[in-house]
Amino acid sequence: MSEETIFYSRLKQEIEKSRKSTNQIERELGYSRNSLHNYKNGTEPSGTRLIEIAEYFNVSPKFLIGKTNISSENSPIIIFEQLNDVQKLEMLKLCHNWSEKLIKNIQLPDSN
């Protein structure tokens, strides 16, 4: 029995999360029947198909092929990592100010 590729494992995971059948997704993408299931044998998708599948499930292509464990390119972690040091420091200051305002607005219950 062959081991599933990261791509196929993550593809299956996204299919399950969608609560749709594989055949329904294939139809919606305009793919022939069993084309997604055929990736189980270790075949990797073309670049075009990888992007189509990633866009369909709203995940990054890098996530599908196992280059990252973060499914969305819009993840705060990904965005933060793309900032330079000055931008990161500015973001830290903004978060600090925001959290101070939140703390000031928290209503503590009466101890009576």
C-alpha cells in the first residue's frame, strides 16, 4: 500500500471540510471524473491545476504541496513575516496601544 503524498492528504482534508463530494468538486472545476482521486497515486498537479485547486478551496498553493502549514496567504503570521523590522516595530506599538485601550475599557465586576 503506497503512502499518500502531502498534496493528496491536504486535498482530501479540504474536500472533507467543504462537505462536498469529490465528483461534485471535479464537476465545479470542469475536471474529468476521478481526476482528483488520481492524485492519490503520487502524481503531482501541474502549476495551473495547483492554482485552480488552491483558489477553489481558498488556500495557498504552498499549503497544498506542503511548503507551509499555514493554509492562507492572508494569515497574520505570513503578513507579519513579510514586514521589515521598522514595520514590525510600528505594528508592535499599534498592538500595544490597542491592548492598553481594551484593558482600560474592561469593566470589572463588583466584589460586593
